[in-house]
Amino acid sequence: MSTVVSTDGTVLACSVTGSGPAVVLVDGALCHRGMGPSASIAEQLAARHTVWTYDRRGRGDSGDTPPFAVEREIEDLAAVITAAGGSAHVLAHSSGAALALRAAAAGTGITRLAVYEPPFSTGEAQSERFRQYVAELTAALAEGRRGDAVAALMVYAGTPAEMVDGMRGAPVWPLFEAVAPTLAYDAAALGDRTGAVVPVDLLATIAVPTLVLDGGASPETLRAPARAVAAAVPDAEYRTLDGQTHEVSAEVLAPELLKFYA
């Protein structure tokens, strides 16, 4: 493990593997280096790239410095890119994709950006569901009910409530609870004050080559935002990975990334 210090002094834990042009991976909600898809994706890319995975603030081995703002997470990603040599390709998944898109618009040394299923809202009904989720999440975190915060996310994402209740006794549940406060960070990256609508005007300012991916087996609530993002980012490419869901296979995703980054 290595560390990177962000602008506000927050220490970020990183892992580096492989050799070649740098790629930085940005996780989505509840994920970090020890839990989520980054390790398997890094393994697939390492033959051609130096792959940086990092624990976003408040997760895993990284620190956190209040007060939170989305700009702090943009600075975090910029700090990792600086440590990687000053420029890097980026792959970002889910709500991490929303963060990476904002970072690309801010100008943070991203050279090529690939995003997988950024879960923005594309209609008022979806925005209202997101607002309800944020209200439930905010109340649960304020009252210290981390398990309920995690459950709120899972139900919002489409997991049946009875299935979520059954998961509370699983060994992985305490790991979810440990990073539950960062769910508010993901909500902010998506636009918790706007109902997570696709930030079309912001995306129109992105000036780096961008690949937007979705899974052919994912629900329309995830595929529609991907299409909307691809339409908003100038000259973005849009591709669908047949048979894939939000939990995309690293073995299926990697060839598309290697081709795009080349």
C-alpha cells in the first residue's frame, strides 16, 4: 500500500500494479480497494497499464476530513492522478462515474475517461425516488443508523426489502456499515439537490475523449442515463456490453477499455 495526500491534508490509501500508461480506477458506492470490482479490473489491465486503485475518502484505509464537499473528492482524484505522473486514463463505475465526470469537467489531468452506468435520473419519477432515498439516508445517518442507511441504498437500487433484511446478518454487512457515511458523498456527486438529473450543461464542457458503457441486461433506469450522458459529452462514444448488468464482469469490460485507452 502507498499513500497520497489530498489538498486538504486527507491521506488516501492506494495500490499500484502493472506497467505502462497510468489508469486510475474510481469505485462506486460502498466499494473500496478491499471490497468491490477494482482488484479484478486492475488485474485485467495490468499487462499494459500501471493501474492505480485508491480508497475514496472515508473508506477502507483512507482518512477523511470534514466538512465534506464534492470538490474535496475531485481534489482527491486529482491528487492520485498527480502521483501517477500528472495525467492518467480513468475508469469509473456507478456513482464513481458521476464523480469522475465532474472531475473531467474541472480539468484534473484525465486524458481518456471511461464510465460505466452513471446512475443519474432521466425523468421526474426517478428524480423523486432519488429525493426520497436521500431524505431517508440523511435521517438514518443523522441518527447513527448505519445499517438502515445501507438498506436504503439497496432498496433504492432495486433490491427487494425482504432480501435486504436477510442480508443484515451476512458477514459482509459490517463492512457496508463501516462506509455507510460515504453514501452521502455519492449522493452529492450525483446531485442530491437536483434529484440527480443528468448535468447536461456541465457534461458539455468535458474536453477529453469519453467512453460511456452500459450492460445489455441492466434495467432501463441505468441504461437511459448512460445514453443521456453519451449524448451530452461532446464526441463521446457509447457502447453496450451484451449480457452484462451493473455488476459488470472484469473479463468482459477489460477488452473494451484496452481498445479505448490504446
